[in-house]
Amino acid sequence: MSIGSSFQESIQKALCSLENGIYGFEPIKINKINSKDYYNLIIKKLKKPGPDRIQFIADAIRINISIKEIYNYSKIDM
């Protein structure tokens, strides 16, 4: 359980507590992949629930995928 003074702090603490080597909303590191393939990978990961989907949502925001598009793919209300 994570308690923070804001939602952002709480989600960062929650991600750190997963003990999977991720320390918050760090970009996902995938070697030797071009931007079109990475975009397609993000879309694929947004569609399927999984433990790393929150990280792909953060990366989707980083590459300027709109919140509406993220919702359409993930069905997570933002």
C-alpha cells in the first residue's frame, strides 16, 4: 500500500513497491526497435490487460498518443 501527498506520488510509490526493477514511470527500454514498430507495440500492449500496461500508458503519453486514443485502446477511463 502506498500513501502519498498526491496521486502522482502514490502511483510512483506503488510502482516501486512491485519489486520488479522499475522505479516509477521510467521509459520502457527496448533495444533496436524503430518508432513505427514501437507505436504498434504500445497499441498492442494497451489492448491487453497486464502488469506492465501502466508503463505502456506512460510511454503512450510520452509519444503524444492522445488520452482519447489511449482510452479507446485500453478502455481505462482517465
